[in-house]
Amino acid sequence: MIHLTPEQRLAIAGDERPIAVDADLDAPYVLIRRELFDRISNLLYEDADLSDDALRTLLARSWSANGWDDPRMDDYDRYDEVKK
């Protein structure tokens, strides 16, 4: 566990994606709050304990966010027909 100094805490306050850099390796790290990490990690690993409804909600959000509900996708849905 690394504890932030008051100066470090002030430096990252309000920043949506605070970056910490390992000076020896010149490797950047993004700092996120533990609560957010716990929510995100459930999406990244197979052992996520999500209900079917929660998974459907996530899929619907992903579908919409990636443009699959765009009316122009109708041509994609009818690709073979439109191709002719």
C-alpha cells in the first residue's frame, strides 16, 4: 500500500485521470479510486458476479454507445440483400 502525501493528493485532486510516473522505469500509471476499480474489474474478468439483467443492461449500453442502433446499420443487417 502506498500512501499519498498531502502534496500528491493536492496534485491529483479534481483530475479525472491522474497520472503517477515511476521515476526509475519512466512508466506511467493511472490512479483510480478503489470503488471504481472494483466496478471495472468485474467487467474485465470472467469471474464477474453479475446477474443476467445486469449483463443485458451493459450489453444494451454498449450496443447504443457503439452506434449499433444507428438507422444506417439497417443496411448492415441486410448486407447480402443490399450487396446485390
